[in-house]
Amino acid sequence: MTTDIAICRAATLLPIAQVAARLDIPEEAIEPYGRVKAKIAPERLPTATSEGKLILVTAINPTPAGEGKTTTSVGLADALNRIGKRTALALREPSLGPCFGMKGGAAGGGHAQVAPMEDINLHFTGDFHAITSAHNLLAAMIDNHIHWGNKLGLDVRRIVWRRVLDMNDRALRDIAQSLGGVANGFPRESGFDITVASEVMAILCLARDLADLERRLGDIIVGTRADHSPVTARDLKADGAMAVLLKDAIRPNLVQTLENNPAFLHGGPFANIAHGCNSVIATRTALGLADYVVTEAGFGADLGAEKFFDIKCRQAGLDPAAAVIVATVRALKMNGGVAKADLAAEDVEAVRRGGVNLARHIENIRMFGVPAVVAINHFAGDSAEELAAVAEIARAHGVEAILCRHWAEGGAGAEALAHAVVALTETPGQFGFLYDDDLPLFDKINTVATRIYRAEGAVAEPAVLAKLARWEKTGHGRLPVCMAKTQYSFSTDPSLLGAPTGHIVHVREVRLAAGAGFVVAICGDIMTMPGLPRVPAAESVRLNAEGLIEGLF
Amino acid sequence: MTTDIAICRAATLLPIAQVAARLDIPEEAIEPYGRVKAKIAPERLPTATSEGKLILVTAINPTPAGEGKTTTSVGLADALNRIGKRTALALREPSLGPCFGMKGGAAGGGHAQVAPMEDINLHFTGDFHAITSAHNLLAAMIDNHIHWGNKLGLDVRRIVWRRVLDMNDRALRDIAQSLGGVANGFPRESGFDITVASEVMAILCLARDLADLERRLGDIIVGTRADHSPVTARDLKADGAMAVLLKDAIRPNLVQTLENNPAFLHGGPFANIAHGCNSVIATRTALGLADYVVTEAGFGADLGAEKFFDIKCRQAGLDPAAAVIVATVRALKMNGGVAKADLAAEDVEAVRRGGVNLARHIENIRMFGVPAVVAINHFAGDSAEELAAVAEIARAHGVEAILCRHWAEGGAGAEALAHAVVALTETPGQFGFLYDDDLPLFDKINTVATRIYRAEGAVAEPAVLAKLARWEKTGHGRLPVCMAKTQYSFSTDPSLLGAPTGHIVHVREVRLAAGAGFVVAICGDIMTMPGLPRVPAAESVRLNAEGLIEGLF
């Protein structure tokens, strides 16, 4: 079988200015990074006269079988371009750290990829490094402030701002810092998260422009005084320097699909402790240039689509025109109880049993007033009966299911999906949020738990409720909530596949991301600094004699 | 007074391809990074038919009065171009971290600068971030290896590989890591250095090509087993992945002077625990394209020039054609005992007293067989008598001293220096190293101490000598030595200005940089992770309404 990387290397990429020309991006707005990557300066673009239609690609709950959400996004964008619709992608940038753990990149697959795969998965245009620098400058300024007298009266036991690296490094999860004597500051406990978990990442992805970015950076709460009053990055005078470090990173990156269609890749916040979508600036830039914009949200629709609608669309004033729910026969079979090793055998009943997962995601998307279609991402072993079973489930819930072969065929394999999406967007949708801004914070959590996860309800210890009450008093009560739970189940138990009911959502901890503008509700164990596996992919990564990377993908 | 940044912003920069065209760099070798920065792919350049002449710019011992070594390098390169000599610069990239401590960048000054100053001082083309990633990947792989069973038998008490960040952050100098329980590994002490102190930085700057880079990365010794036998990055299988992370960083960066002449800025290792010069690849690339290449070494000639000759030229087979020793009247007065506050008053005698410092540097440079000239970097308050005194000192030691006004006038102000340098290079030099490869390691240290620093001798504790003996047995005895001492004095006491004699060089500690290919001899307190000052520059850095950076320079 030809690998993703072999397919990617065999593609002929256009000079990035030619890709930009497809969207009539003027030359003065293009900052090239090599020959096939560029940053686009939104302020140098002509004012948009119309607004493109925004298509969200989301999915059923992920399983080890794979769903192919990014692959479907790329295939759909290529297909829309093939049928004559001026279309751009708006996707997340992958994180460098995990590349050295497990083999495999994150830029689509088969004949539905964005390129150049190696660069995109490594340093790309340096955005994540800039975020790392900005985040860690704030951390250094916190400890420096304390070292020189702590005028702001920060309680060193109550500092919540950690440091970040774009690296899988378990040794940095928990550290004791400022050891070694007077010159090195006051010893305290702290640690590192991976860069995608940084609030600076979430901020970059939700900011409308540089001024909004700087304001949000200033709003970051780094910790509190002994009386619980918050200390912000603005109090530390770190916001200006952080914005300076991010002045290039805030510009969306332009690359291309293997079929030379424009793709904006920009930002990549976690989909658990953050909202899991590419930047608002990239989405808005794309909408101003194209007639259709295909975007994606992290994990399944319970986490990804809900946050896309309730956090990103709410903050950015976006109006999604349609949603594509990606499903595979294999993943539905796993949801229906089949083990990964047994996926090759035909099992129509298992597809039907697992179909309850798809059915519930369809219901949820429709609850937001967004017209939807199911994309069945075709795998070689799928049987006609299994595929028919998926279509039947979709139809029973009022939506179409389209078989897509973009992995094998590129955009040509997703033309039917493209036509279905165009048809959906021709009737104006009735998009609305799940909850209003003025609902109390815990009621927002409970609304997501009961209406999206179909739980009996959400519960939390008094200390958690007290925190929420405090934030409502400090003016943060109108923020949306960002649920951090397992992506594998509607519930907080990763082993409860299908469409569980009767479960309870335990909110273990809440965190205030005042700069990003949401309250994180942590339900379960969420890892913010991954480790490397026993045999990390890094061990087999190297440049071969022709200077090509081996072992990474 | 017009500031450096105002002068830089007022300059008209050429598109980088036009700058490259001045050196006949073919378009396929240019990787643009925005409009006025590029990386050059040396493997896509035509084979050089001749080799340019290499001019080293060095200086007297630095003082708080400032010498202007980079400024003089830029002025000289502009002047050489003005008098019709095809000339390129090869300089170090500045480090991002210190920018947020003290105000001020590192890209020349006045009308002798490289541009764009903001980009060069911030993320530039991402080289330092790539070095940070490669360095920290090795660190993560060390702890991961131990976590999963420690097959190599690393002694966790004897790991010498720390982590790095391009940040001034004293809180990270000494940490306890891997706390928090079984899942986070085995607790141990460690810490962070600033990225410029990374051995990966020194390696990138000494490697001849990608293959040599990977070999050197593999040679890095991360620690030892209990029996003192070394464990390398190659043993951990980290070398391939580290090379992949550095595949773009290894390409030299091309920018321009304010007079639009080509300048390669590439790499920037510390000048104490490392050798303090730009990359061999940049120097060699420049030599293959230009008739004259102006380069620079860190600190004064006792540290910078000695390491340039004995480490960089030795490893890379470079043959320097001439050296320029930068001096200022103000700095000589400080060497002659005048306090900084009193520098404005004319004091010819102080210049003569401080002149012993200049005289000794002249003698030292001539000891290497390199023809030299003194560049007097003119300051507004210098009197004619003071300037005459400097010229007299130079003449008495057999070299010319040329008054230079490049800070105020750009290349036009350094034309006399350019003519003098061209004249020097017309007679072939007789360059030779200070010591031979096969001299025992401690004898090499002693040779530098007695012949360059004019000390009575070097001394070290038995434990230090035992380490050197061990490395001679493991095949590292032929490496050159890299002295880490104060830059302010020929001695190891920063307060001993002028030309001290009778002092002793105490070697407190030695470190083996097996990948970079030198043995570091630490003589005094060397800080490898700076801290931020009481009021860091970061507090006043911000973007103004026009999107321009304020407060950084």
C-alpha cells in the first residue's frame, strides 16, 4: 500500500503565490515561508464584499478504528472546488511534540491531504514556538516579580500559570523550581504542559485581531493573592511583550491540498481543556475570500461541535451553514461492541447497534439548528449491507448519508458529498446556541451534560461550586463553558460506547481561562503533558541519503 | 539623537532576492522568509571557483563604555562594497531571551546595522527554536529511557544533559523534576540553561553539513554509567530525530545591511562555555560567494579571537587573511582607570595607561600569524590628542590604527579601514594555531593561560585533572580547549583591567562537549541561565497604534 507520505511527496505543489491567486489574495498580503508556505496579512486584504458559507466537519465518537475527519474535510474542499465552488479549508496546525511519540502526522491522509506534510508537522511557520515563548515569558515575569519583592502580593501557593514546551516530556509534569539559593528565587511547586494546552494558544485562536489578542493576554489570570483576588498578566505588564512575540503568529498560514486548493492552517488548541478549533482569524479570512469554507472541530461532535458552536461561533459571531458528520463502518462496529481485531468480518447487526452513536450526534447537531449530512468515509473492507445500514440510520433521523472515497480518489471521490452540502446551504439555517450567556455557570455545565451527553445531570463538590460562584461575582459569569472529558464516550467513562444514558457527569475541577473567555469544567483525568511511549517514534526518525525524512509518518 | 531603531526603520530594504543577486545566488537556492529574510540552501549553490578572504573583527576587552564590534563589522563590510570589493558579512544571530531583560538588540548600531532589526532580534527564521526543540527532545528521551527500564544503565546522578529555553528565567536554573509519582518517572535534580548555551548550538555552528551535524549530535555525551563510561545521544537513538528537527536551521540566513549589502546571520553560541562564532556553514557559504567575508568573534580577542583561531578555524580548515581589532577611546580610558561617569572629560594619559590592553591584544593576534589593523570606533566626544594616542600605541606595536565613523556615516565612514584591510590581505599571512592537537589537554589550557592571558600558569584540583586524564583515554585528548572565563579581563578577575600579569588561572571545572568537539575549562563563575532585572524591558515592550514595536530597542 502506498503510504500517505509517499502520496504527498509524489504530488506536484504549486508555488504558494499561485495558490493564493485562486482566492485573489493580492501579492502584498503574502509573506512567503519557503516556496509552498506563506502567512497572509489580513489587514492587507481588500474588504470582503460577501461572506462565504461555513461548513463544519465533525464526527461520531472516535475509536481506535479511525474516522478520518481531517481527511474528509480535505476531500470535501477538493470536491467543492471540482464542482466549481470557490472553496478554502480552515484547519488546525498539528503539534510537534507528539510526532516523536507515536508515528503519524496530522494533515489528512491518502489522496486527501494538505501539504507539505513534513513541514506542517514539524516547525511549520513557527507559530507554536512563538506561543511557547509568549507563555514562558509570562511565567518568567511572574517569578521575577516575586523575586524582586512581590509588590502585587501574589500568593506563591496559588499561582496557576505553569510553563509549556511543545514536547512529550513526562518528567516536566511536576517540578520543584527556583531551587539553589537566594539568587534563584523562592522555591515552589510547578510544572510544564504541552504548548497546545496553553491558554495563549486558545487566546490566539479566539482573538479577532492584534488589539483583541493583547486585551485577552492582559486578562489572563496567573494566580491570586491570599484573599483570592486575581492577579493578571496586565498587572505584571506582560501583555504588550507577549503580543509582540505573537505579531507574526497571529497571521494565518496558507498551504495547499494535494489538488492545489487553498488551505488555511492556523492554531491548534486542545479539544478537552480548550475549544479545539483553528483560529477565528483564519476562519474569518477564509470566509472573506471564498464562497465555501470547510472547517473542523476536535474529537466527536459531543465535544468538538458543541464547543465550536457554543464557544467559537458565539465569541466570533459566526453562522455555520451546514455540518458534515463523519462516520465509518468500522467505527460504528466498534461502537456496537466489536473488538478492533475483528473489524474485518462483515457484521451488519453491529453497525446497527453502534448506529445509536451516530443517531445521537445527528440529533444533537439538529438541536443547534444546523442542517447536517453524514459522510461515510469508505474503507476497502466495507460491505454493501453495512453501508446500507448506515444510510438507513441516517435517513431514519432525517439526514442523508453519502458514501465518500476521497482517501483513494481525492476530491473526485467526494463530489456527491459536495453536492449534498451545497444543497443543504441553499436554505438558510436557524443556528442558535445551546444556552444563553446569562445562565449561571453550573447551569450551563448541566445543560451540556443533560442535553448533549444525555446524562441524568452534572454534580460537583461544594469547593467547585464556590469557585464558580466567585467567578460569577468577578464578572466572569457570562462566559461559555468548555467541557474537558473523555472523547471516547458521551459519558465521562471512556468504556461506555454507543449512546449511554442514566450517567452522571462529575465535575472534578473548574478553571477560569479569563483571557480565552471560557470556564473549563474538568470531568475525569485530563492529561496536559503527554509522555513518550516505551519505543518512541523519535528512535527511528532520520534523514535518508536523499535528505528526506524517514520514520516520522 | 536618532535611535538605532528609527534609523533602521527609515532605511529602504531591497527584496531579499535582489540582495542574493549581488552574490549571484541562483533563485533555486533561496528560501524566502517574508520579503527581507531568506534561508540559503548551500547544496543548491554552484561550486565555488575561488575562495574569498576571511577578515576577523575582534576587540579589546569589553567595558561598559562599549566598543562596537558588530557595528564595525557592518561598517567595514559596507565600506568594502563601496570601494568595489564584493563583500559579505557572516555574523551571529542574537538570542531572544535577553531582549526582554535589558533594552537593546544586537544587530549593529547607528548607520551600520543589519536589518530588519525587530525580526532578527525576535524569532527570526526559527533557528533557536529548532535548537531548543532538538535539545529538549534529547532530554525527554533520556528520562523516557530511564522510565521504561534504563537498559543503558545511565546513572541518574551523573546525567549532565539539562534542558534549554531561549528565555531569561532564573527560576529554572535548578529544579527537581519527575515529581508526582510513578507515572512521571524517577525524581532527580536538573535545570535549564538559555538556548545559546546548548551544545546543540555549538554543534550547529561547527558542523560542515547535515551529515556532520548528525554525527556530532550522536557524539553528545548525556551522562555516564556508574563506572564512568559515557552514554551518548547515539546510544539513545536520538541523533536522527534531532538532525531532522535541525534540517532547516542548518541553512544560513541571508539579510542585508542598511546599505543593502548581503549579511549571513547564522547561529550564536555563548562565547564563554562555547566558542562564540557564527556557523561554519555560513562562513563557508559566504567565502564561496564573495571576495571578502567579514566575520566576528565574541567578547575581546583573548576569548573570541583565540577560540575563533584555535577552535573554529582548526575544525573548519579556515585561513583568516586579516584581523581588525576594535578599540574606542572611551573603553581605553576605562581600562586606564577612569570611571564610566567621568568618560566625557579629555584624558590622554588614561588612554595611554589603558593602551596596554590594546597593545597586548595586538601582540596576541600577531602571535597567530594574522596581519592586523586597529579600528578606532569614533565617538563624538573623542579629542584629537586622545585619538593620536591610540594611533601611537598601535604604531609602536607595528600596526596601523584607522579612525572610523561608520556609526554616523555608514560605509562611507569606514572606507579608510576598508583600504587598509585590503592592503593587509595582499600579502599571504602565516596563520598557525596556538597549540597542536596532540598536546595534553591540561597543557593546552596552560598554553592559553600563559601565552594569551599572560598568567603565571593554570592550576586545577586533582578531580579536574582526573577528568581530563579520563577523556584522554576515551579518545578526546586531541580536542581543542574552550576557555570559560570573565570577558572583562585577561585574568579571571573581572576587576583587573589593562594588561595584568602574575595572575593564576584556576580551572574550577571541566566539561566535555564531545559533539561540538572541545573541552570546556571553566575558570570563575559562568552564568548559563540569566535572570530578568528588577524592571525588565518586557514591561515596556508593546505594539503601537501603527503596529510597530516600542520599548524593545
